[in-house]
Amino acid sequence: MSAQWRVANNRLLSGFLVLLVMVVPMGLMGCSQNVIVTPSSPSGVAFVRPAYHILPIRVSHHAVVPLDNTEIDTILRLSTRIAQERDSLEDVSCPVAFVRTAPVRAFRNPSFPSFIATPDEYDAIMYGDDANVKVVAGMNWCGQTFRPNVLAGCTPAYGPGIAVASDPVPGRSSTEKDWLKSVLWLHEFGHQFGLLHRHDAHAVMHPYLELSHTQFTVEECRR
Ligand SMILES: [Zn+2]
């Protein structure tokens, strides 16, 4: 099964399309939202306190892609905020937090390509480097071959990590880039936990990358 993610806002993007694809669901992995139920408060009234599920993030990148810890921390902070904030009645707050646990580094194998164009190249990077976010200059293979400059990310369901383009939407302001990358990374993490595309307006899992795609459902959040 494959699914697609494109930048839909052509008005802002001058027709540049970004497509993001999920590879193959391979199984079931529990990553439920943890909830601590406290038996009772001092007043005797039971209450529920959400416990944030901390997701440790290690980022590697091709040497041609400039990336530093500060930018990663910004992306992860925004991804965490998008996941946690309930910005409408249709949205839910997912008690997850993405936290960088190691300094960003270049790919361990310098022969890895900067652009993923074949299944072998994808597998080498996805399964040959132990970071769980792999940043490349771009890709045009994700289960099938796409036109260049279309794919923003590619993630195997229940796999070891996500692969993302370093600049999925060229030409945006730095602030918009940070937000778009945050939505992109969050979308790809969703695929990693087995989420499929959802075409509802504002869904993080919408196949089109937009700044306004910030919502999860209760069911998505349970993953
Ligand atoms: Zn997708």
C-alpha cells in the first residue's frame, strides 16, 4: 500500500509539489498513549493525569545537507507543540514529546547517497544507519519511482525511522520552513507508528503538506 503527500498550497508554492509516501505496513507495534490514573485526589475525587510519552530522537544527515542541533531542537519543539495542542474541536491533544537524545551527526557511511533514487539506496540509509531520522537532500523513490522534487519523506510502517528531505518546500521563509518540517516529521512519525493517510482538512496525516495540517484524532493518538 502506498499513499501520497503533496504540497497543496500552490498559491504559496508556485506549483512546487511535494509528495510523501508510506511504504508497507509490516505489523503491529504498541505505542499507546500512557495515562496514569490516580486512585483519588485528596478530596476523594478521582482524576486522570496524562503522562507524556517521550520519543527519543537521533538525527543523522548526508554531509551535503547543513543541519545543526539548534534547528533539530526547533523542529522537534514545534512537532511536540503541534501534537500536544488541541487547536479545534476536531483535534485532540496527544501527550507525546519528541526529544533529541544525541548530537546530530553525518551518516556513518560516507558512501550513502545524498539523493535516494533506488530501493537499495533507500534500504542502505533506512536500515544502515542507527539514527531514527535520516535527512537527505531529496528522494524520488518510495515504494515506486516518482518525479524529482516531489517526495518530501518516505517511511516504512513500524520501521526503524523516518527519511525526510532537508528542504521539502524551497522558497519559504525560515519560520515557515521550520513549521513545514515539523508537520512533515510529525506526519512521518505517524507513518512509523502505522498511521495511514487521512484526507480530512487540517489532518497531520493528510497526504498534502501544509502549515494548517495540525490535527490528530483520538484513534491516531492511541498509536
Ligand atoms: Zn504520508
